[in-house]
Amino acid sequence: MNKKIKLSIIIPVYNAAQFLDKCIQSILHQSLKDFELILVNDGSKDNSLEICQKYVTQDERIKLFDQENSGQSKARNVGIENASGEYITFVDSDDWLDTDFYEKLVNACDKYNAEISCASILRVRKHSKKYRIKYTKEEVFEKPQEKIDVAHVPDMCYVWNKVYKKEFLDRINLKFIEGMFFEDVDFVTRAVYFSNKLVTVPNTFYHYWTNQNSTVKTMKISDKKRADSLKSKEMVLKFFKEHNLKSKSRNLIKKKTSVTFLGIMILKIYEWETIKKYYLFGAIPIGEVMSYA
């Protein structure tokens, strides 16, 4: 009888060639060796697929699935469906981990019979590093509100600084909502709430890479992404109300929803001021035409 794999590590891959080697290498050098690495190429247009194929030939623990571009949620769900580990975790293809990261998180789950363990996050930019979440103690939480608060739900609903018991995810039939941005929020909220225990693990870090120019790029964010940002917050507020969660996170998400909505309104005004400057048929400013309506 084959021994069950301890951990399934799922990486959705989309146009990640610049960072993919570093990400995969950080996994292959983990002190925990009993894992499978599931790479899901989501229709990359660069040479990400070739990089994945190279690693598949080098290590039998690596599996590769190739799909048409369907989004990160679909890629993660493909990973879950094909995972055979006792535990499941996720990594973004431009991030990396401390070498003892998974050993500590898996051991914590085993030690306390917990369905989720979570670790600290170090946000990395080109010229700076900053703790996004930092746990200083190994602690076990069982009460719903305590779990929600210590996991920083919903203001920092990161799926990838955690290890999840696969049997638990299967039992509650938890998957990512496909075709939606900010899908982490719903997934993490439900996982944390329904778990039997959550363990915090100190002294090991998930390194989260963020683009230095991300603030500039928010001006170009799609309407779909803006709408999904609001939708994800609305879903969590509804979940909190249904389960009588009156934690500090509930007030925080209300504030964030208001800020997001205000931001959308400001951007729409900005876009309209820009549109008004365009000329209809190359002759009449659109803003002038609309003034006659």
C-alpha cells in the first residue's frame, strides 16, 4: 500500500517566467521532502510552460496541468481536484518561502490536530521589506471570532500563508469561486470559520512579492476587478451577519467597502472628464454633444 503524500503544493502559473525558477527552487529546497508540487499553467503566453516542463522531467514529485486561460480560481480548483496530499497549500508563482516553512506548518497541524495552520508574511518590494502579518507565538484558536481575528479576516485574506487539511476542504466542499477576482476572500473566510482549530506558527515566513509600481497600475484596473472587489466584501459582510460574527474585522470591512466604492466613483469621474475631451467624428467634443442631451 502506497504511503499517502503529506502535502500538495499548488501553483497557478500565468506569464510568470521572470520569477518562476526562484519560486519552484524555494519549494524544492524545503526541509519537508514529502510533498507533491502541482503546477497549473493557465494559458501563459511567455515561456512559463517550458519552464514547468523542464522541472517535471527533473523531479517525479512535480505534476503539470495545462489549460486554456481560465483564471487563477479555475487553476487552483484544478490543483485541488488533482491533489493527493494529506494537506493542501497554495503559492503564487512570483513568491518564495523560508526553507522550513512547510515543515513547521504541517507539524503544527499534526501536533494539535488542527485543520489550518498559518504563518507570517513578509511583503517584499524592489528596495524594501515589511511584515504584512507577523506571528510571534505558537497558539491554538478554536472560537470562531478568535480564529477570524487572528487570521486577519477579511482585511488580509491571503490563501497562501496557510496549510489546510484536505479532508476538511473536501468535507465542506470548499472551492474557489471561478471567474471572480479576490476569490481568496470567500475561500479563506469560510475555511477559517469552519475549521476545528487554527494554529499560528512563528519564526518562518512567506515572502510576498509586490510590484513597486502597483499604485500606478490601480488607475488602469478593470471595471470587472472593481466590481469584484466590492462583491467580495459584500459576501463577507453577509457571511458575518449570518453567523453572528461581531468581530473588529466586520467594522473594518465596512470601512474598506466605503473606501472602495468612493474610489470607484472618483475614477469614474476622472474617466468621464477624460472622455469629454474626445471628439465625435473628429469634429465635436463629446462633452459638448452631451450638454445638448
